[in-house]
Amino acid sequence: NLDFHFVGCFNMYNSKNDPAIPSIEGTDAILDGDSSTRRHAIVKCARSAWTEGYQVFGIASGSCHTSGSAHDTYNKHGKAEDCNQQGVYRVYNFTSKIITIN
């Protein structure tokens, strides 16, 4: 099981369309189907980000965004006033990994 918490909502882009966190859609089979209707989008994105060794990930309309530098860049376009508006990530940070030994 992965342990992560909600950091907040942040703007995805600036006026130059420069994303704060890049999309990883299409790079992992767990990120299946249409991102806007994906079931368990947050958990699937978390698993994909953790597998890559990343600390932070964001969800925007179901699509998964993360990178090795996301922990430094997620807030570069500022905190969003409304989590439900277009162009906003809901950002999460891993707090620990719980390992079950059988």
C-alpha cells in the first residue's frame, strides 16, 4: 500500500503553456482508458509515480502528471483558488511506503 496525502491545488500552466508537471499518460499500462472517466485515477497515478521513484504527482481531470522534478515544480505557477476549474492539478505527496512481508 502507498501512503500519500493531498498537498493542494495548483495552476498547471503559465501564459507560455509551460506545464508545472508533465503528463505521463500513455507511458504506463496502469493508466488505462480515457483519463476523464478512469476509475481509481488517483491510486493508479500514485502507483505509476511510485514505480518511477517520484515523490509528487498531480491529477488534472483524471490525467496523471509526475516527474523526477515535480516536487520542485508543482507550485511554479501558483496556488489555484478553485480546485474544480480547468487547468488545475490536485497535487499529492508520498509520505511513506508500507511494505507487507508474507
